Amino acid sequence: MRGVFEVLRDVQLVVLGGLGVLALRLWYVRRDAAQGWLAATFGLLGAVAVVGRFLPATPHVAWVAGATRVLLAVLVLFPYFLFRFMATFDPPPRWVSRTAAVATAVVSGWSLVLPEIPAPGEPRTPGFTVYVAALLLHWTVLSALVAFRLWLAGSGQPTVARRRMRTLALGSVGVALALLISGTSNPGTEVQPIQIVTQALVLLSAPLFLLGFAPPAAILTYWRRRDEQALRDAEIGLMKALEPADVAESLLPRVTRLIGGRGAAIVATDGSLVGAYALDEAQCAALRAQAVARDHSDVVVASGSTLWVPLGVGWLTVLTTPFTPFFGREESRTLLALGVLTDLALSRAALFERERHNTETMRDFVAIASHDLRTPTAVVTGYASLLQSRWEEINDAQKQDMVDAIGRQGAHLARLIEDLLTVSQIEADAIHTQPAVVDVGAAVAEIIGDLGAEYATVEVDVEPGLRAYVDPQHFTRILANYVKNAFVYGSPPVSVAARARNARAVITVLDGGVGIDAELRPRLFEKFARADRKTSKATQGTGLGLSIVRGLARAAGGDAWYEPNTPAGSAFAVALPLPKEAVEP
């Protein structure tokens, strides 16, 4: 039996020493808090195993007794270091941490001042028996706490993370059980079966610790089988998705489960939300704000409790648990592969959306061609044909009316064609601009004067000396469109206000009408955007005017938008660049 004991002890020495070296090597590579405590835990255990193996079993010799006391004092730190490792993920209440630290210090200090340590086969003194009881209680309670919290935390985690946590929990139970058996027995000079059992328990616990903090690749592959199927399901869902909402619905729940996270989202670089899963409004708002300020990278970026995976459109973000950075490191890397597929799915969804939009645009264009273009064409060709065939029969007054109608409808037809050509140039990014410094006050007065007497009631409030850097013809077209719309679709009073704001000249046309319906506002500046004919008079035009306004404003380096007026009505604004000398310090 002694031969078996010696073999087991030598194997234990190799295994525990190897665990210590491996833990130290992993800490050297990763250098995080959790890995540091794990390296301290198993580095300490390996060192105690090596030193204890060669220490003579003669505790009555002074130097041996001193070395034994030091080894005991150091060994007491093992469950406490394991406790601190666990606390890096799930900090216990402060009183628990303080109690654990104080108890460890007491038992460790007690080890250093033991009056005597009995040799194998000698009876234990009452004082040493009390010390052993305190050591066992301290070790058992801390190990049980670590095992319980790690086991409980594994619930809801991905397969690999869950099994790593629970094998660590079982390993700590095994070592505690081995110490408990050894401490409650007092074998003699001959090797007893209980010592064989103790050595076996320690040896069985070592592989559990190995699987917990550094599982081999083959074991990881075996554990990942179920999660790999979830990954395949996510990939299939991405391949089938035709809209951004479908991408988010297929990807985000599976990614959350794969990482063991608390929620996930796809956020565009401009801060808009493509989709979210299991996140509240506050969390979504925080992610949008962070996305705008974040630089792209080609790797998964961990920021606090959030993983950021760069996408072509922005970021795939996952809110993690405290356990993810250590136990979910491998799963985090799989997000890169999913990120590539997500980019492809979003690109396909965008292409599908453009095709659908083009189809709708073509349908709207056909509707315009069949009505808005056909009406003036019919008037022009009808009156022209009538004048040609019955010239002699028509009196001069009727001829003049017909010629006037031909002129009006011809001009209307020319404007429609010009609008369509301008829209096509804007979409092709081929709009031609000739920017110049424009005196906003003088230009506004001239434009309103040219519109005619019916627009003379427009109130003008322009900041003195305000100038803009824009194509004068484009500025005329923008403002004329806004003012005409205010009279056609809004109600008096109509006013124009212009101010310098944030290095831009902001010109706003306000009216006192009923405003724009909330359902129309998001697409107000899109092509052919018109309200329901049954509910709004804003269906008289083609729906091209505001899209042209925004296109011309952006071609100048500015923008155009709508906002409700106070207390009633609409406010259509355009922001244009100031001349360079007006913004330079």
C-alpha cells in the first residue's frame, strides 16, 4: 500500500506543479484580475506540493517545524485566493468579504504560532485539535461558498461557460473534501487506506480545475456542439433575412444566448437603432450615444460590460455578464464571424429596400405621368388642335383665352420636367452648383418681391449682415418653394426668419396653418411624398419640391428639415454654410 501511496504522491506533485505553471503562464498572457487570482491560487498550491514533498516528516526538528508552520500558513490562503477569483466576477456583500479576509488572517497567523505539530502516529494535543477544526471550518466554508456561487452563476450561461464554472465548483469541493477527510483522521506511521483516498480525491480534483480555467481544444469542441447548432441557426436566419428588422430578429436573441449576455442591439454609426433585444429604452439610448463616439476596429472590443463588434453600418453590441470576459472569451471571438454575415445580410436588406423603393418610385412616377403630365399636355395639344382646325370660327377673345391657357399649361409642364430632371441629377450626385456669397436679407426681399403681390404680406426678419455661401439660383429655388408651400398648404401669417447658428445661416419659413400630419413627417422630404387626398390639400403638387429643396441644400453643404411651429402651423428650415471669412477666427 505504501508503494501505491508513493506513486500517487509523486503523480500529485507533477499534476499540481503543472497546474501552477499553467496558471502562471495564462496570467502572463492575459494579465487580468481573474487570471491573476487564479495564478496565485494554483501557483501557491503547486509550490506547497513541491516543498511539502521533500520536507522530512520529523516536525520535532526545529527547522522542519518552522517550515511546516509556514507551509500551513500559506496553504490556508488557497481557499481565500479561490474566493477572490470568484469575487472578481460576482462580488459578495462587503461583510462576507471582510469576514473571509479576517478569518484567513486569523487561521494563517495561528498556523505560524502553533506550539507543536504532532508527528504521524502521535496523539493530537487539544490545542492542535482546535486548530485543525478551525482550519477545516475555514476551508470548508470558503470552498462551499465558491462552489455554490460558481455553480449557481452557470445557470443561463452558454454551454462552455456553464461547464467551466461548474467543473471549477466541483474541483473546489473535491479539494475541500480531501482536506476534510485528512483532517478528521489521524493515521499512524503506516500508510492507511484513508490516505490513498485523500490522494485520489486531490488527483481527481486537478483535472476539474484544468477543465475550468484552461480546457483543452478537444473538450471545447465537444462542449460547443449545442452552441454550434445555435450558431448555425443564426447564420440560416441571416441568410433568409430580407429587411433590417428580420436581421435583428434572427440574430440578436441567438447572439445573446451564445454569449450568455443580458441583451443585444445593432446600432448604426450615426446612433440610429437597427434593432434591439431584451434592452430597455435607457440601455438603447446609452448604446446609441456610445456608438456615435466610438472608432471602428477589426476585432471584438470589450468596453465595461459591453462587447462591440464592428459592422459596415455600425456596431453589433452585446451587454454581457461579469463572467463573460473570462468564461466566454472563446464565444466572443465567434461574434467576428457573425459580424461578417450580419454585414452581408444588412447589405442584402438594403438592396432589397432600394429595389422596393425604386418600384414604388416608378409606380409614383407612372401616376404622375398619367395625371400631372397628361393634364397640361392634353390642354396644350387640345387647344392647339382646336385653334388650328377652327381658327376662322373662333373670335379673338376666345383665341386669347386659349393661347393664355396654352402658355400656363406649357409653363407648368416645363416646371414638372425641370423638377424631374433636377431630382435625377440629385440622385446621381451630378447636380451642378456655382456657389457665391449671398446677402441673405437682400436675396429674401428680392425673391418675395418677384413672387408677386399676393406674397407681399410675408414678414421678414433677417439678422443684419447675414450672408450664406450658396448657388444663388438654388437659394432662390429653395426659398420660393418654401414660401409658396406656406401659402398653398398652410395659412397666414407667413414669415421668414434668418439667423446665424452653429457656423450656418439658418433660414426658416413659418406659417400659421394646421401643420403636417405626424404620419407624413418622416417621409416629408422624400420623392413623391404626399398626404392622403381625402385628408389633406397637400396633394396638389407632385411631391418633388421638398426632395429638391433638401437635395440642393445638401449639395451646398447644408441641410433642410421640418419642425412644428409654435403655437400652431409649420416651420420649414434650411441651413446653409457661412462664407469662410465669417467662420474663421
